[in-house]
Amino acid sequence: MTVNNKEKNADVKDNKRVPKRILSGLMNSLSAGVVPRSGAPYIAIGRTDEISALLSDLDRTAGGEAAMKFLIGRYGSGKSFLIQLMRGYALERGFVTADCDLSIERRLAGSNGGGLATYRELIRNLATKASPDGGALTGILSSWISDIKSRLVMSGLEVGSDEFNKRVKAEIFSVLHKIENDVGGFETSYVISTYFTACECGDEETKSACVKYLRGEFSSRRDARAYLPGVSSIITDENWYDRIRLLAGLFAEIGYSGFVVFIDECVNLYKIPNKISRENNYERILTMYNNTLEGGAAHLMIVMAGTPQFLEDRRRGLFSYEALHSRLSDGKFDTGEYVNMMGPVIRLKRLSKSELLALVLRVTALHSQYYNWTPRIAEDDPEKFVAACLSMAGAEIMVTPREIIRDYIHVLNILYQNPTAEFSDIVKSSVTLTPAGEDDENIEAEADDDNDGGTDAAPEARRDTGRNFNPEDIIL
């Protein structure tokens, strides 16, 4: 495989000038091995089938259906990048989005506020096209009320007149009435109507209390009633998903295409040492899965991302929970030989050599633009770099786009800072593999300590975990 000068120059030329703020975030994130929150389309290479499948789900969600997808891939394979890319597509198509990473503190279920912490993080990251960086809750409500008022003004009503105020309230309550019969709908309707009244009266304290309630920040019903006497329940670990489903319906009613929720780092559920706690979280996933695919939700799409262990491990992963195993496992005739993106699970395969080369060329162009220099790279140097990465021991399993991009940017940084350095002197074809990383050892130890009586992981799942290697162990 080769890329001639014409093709390489076309790649650089077609790479549009990136705004300085976005370019800065891109380069800093990529060099650190993390996913940029903005600017993902500028380095989007490959994943055509995966993106098409997710966009089809977006279209169905906009039409009133619901969807749930699991993105499964190794660390650094592009799960988080694909989430940020799809988040941008969803915002452009008029969706409200929310995203979060699961962690020790943030789970889907628990008695110590883990599920509520996840809800709060999702609401904190609530985004729209007008507010892509998060914190869009108050903007959504204010924009909705403002749109109603604008339509009434265009119809000839005078702002502030009795008829005008009456019509504004009527339109607001007509929407809120549609969600009152859902779980938590009455409280949500009451809080939003109270928020509207507080806006009209300039009551900042009540407005703040309404926003605090919708964010799930009240710790008890007594505290909530002190500010909002009409509420009979608050958002908790047990009911936070019902409120997410409710918000999806509300957003659709007020003019958005729907609600897309992205939940990353689901491997942290796999790492929960206590079997009961782990299965409570898997039970919540089952509830969400059944609800979205059985017609219990509308205008809602949920995308969860995790590693192969999280899905396939028969002792600790989703497949250890039989109800999820029967729903998420591949069909008998799905051998992996053919493309199948229509199921609930999308497995991210390694990018092809040509796609990785195109990615390296794209990074070269971005680095050149950011530092305003011409990299001292021969025509075939990028191809040699990719070939060296893919020829190292364990590359078929271990080498991911994250490692290749990060290492390549480091090479460019060295060239930029050292005028006498040569590309061939920096890049070496040999690699060294060090012992498995500490994280793998901890996971193995946790599995040994988890006396839950379950069977060990299936041979296929254990082979896919790659416990003998770690992406961080590869040294160029």
C-alpha cells in the first residue's frame, strides 16, 4: 500500500483550516492520549459502517422511536472518539445530548448515591447546538419560553397584555400536561411551571430551587418542599432513569429531535468487586434495554461504551447476567465474517492500514497548521511509521489508534524542537514489551477475591482480554 504525493497533498489541502481554539484542544488532547471534546470531525477517519448504523438510529429516534447501542472495543480503539463524533452529529441534527463517564462514584444503581451521581453528571453535561459545551438546562427552558413568546408576538398579540400572558401560560401547560401521567411527570410539570412563574415575577430564589430540583441536587423531600411545596418526590438512585426518559419526551414536545445519552467507561461496572452491587447495575441496564426496545420510551437513544471484558466475561461481565447474555450475544450464524451493525452490539475492529496512514497524514497537517511549520518528513516516512507500529509483536491485538497518534505526535514534537533531528533517527522499528500493567493485575486479583460461586470467563472472552499485554507496554 502506498500513498503518492498527489494523494497526500490532496489530504492536506482538503483538511480545512481549523479554528485556533479547536485546533489547540485537538493537539493537546491527542498528544496526551485523550479524546478531544470538540473538533472530532477534523480527525474522523474510517468507522463508516459504525457511523452509518448510529446515524440510522438517530433518524429513528427523531421519528419517535427509542434505541440502545453498546460500543465494544479495547482501550484506545476509538470508543470515546466515536461517542464525541456522534455527539456532534446529534447536536447538528437538533438533539439534546448528555454524556458522562462511569467511575467509582458514578454508577447506574446503588444505595450510596452512585446512580444519582451519574444523573447529575449527565444533566451537568446537557448540551444543545446553541450550548455544545454543556450546562444547557436553563437555556433549554428559557429558549422554549422565549420561542412561545416570539410566536405570539408574530401573531399580533401585545407583549404584557392579559391575552398575551394567558396564551403563554396555555401553551406551556398544554405541553406539561402531556408528561404529567408519566413516572415523575407531575413533579416535573409542577417544577417547570413554577420556574416559568418565577421568571415572570423575577423570583431568583425560586428559579434556583427549580433548577436544583431538576438537577437532582435535593438530598431529601423535606428540603425540596421547603422551596417547592408541590413536590411529593425527588430524584434518587432508584428513579433517575425514569426522569431521563421523561426529559426525552419533554424535549421532543418543545421542538428538539429527541434526547441522546452517552455513557462511557462502562468497564467500571465490570470492576465492581461485590457481586450483588454489580448485578444491581446490570439489572438497571436490562431495564433500560427493555424499556427502549419494547416501546416504553420515545425520542430517546442510549449509547454505552465498554471493553470486551465488560461485555463477554462470563464471571463478571454483562454475559454473567443471563438475561443480558441472551439479548446481547451474537446469533448462531453471526461468525464475524460479515458486517452486521444492526444488532445492539457494535464491535470496533482495528482500523485498516490505509485508514491508519490517512489518520497519520491528517495529524501531520494539523500539527503543521498549529505550529506553523513544515515537518521534515519524507514522502514515505508516514507509511514506514505505520508499518513499524503494525509489525511489532502483539500489534494485531494491542496497537490502537490512540497509541499510534500519540507516538506520532511525539515524533513530530521532537522534530519541531530539534532542527537537526531526522525522522529515521527518532523512529525505531524494534519494540520492547514490559510486564502486564498494574490495572490488569488489580482486575485479576479482584476476580480471585470475588467469591460469588460463578464460573470462570469463557475461553473466547479470556482470549479477548489480552491480559498478557497492555497498550502502555509498547515502547517504540
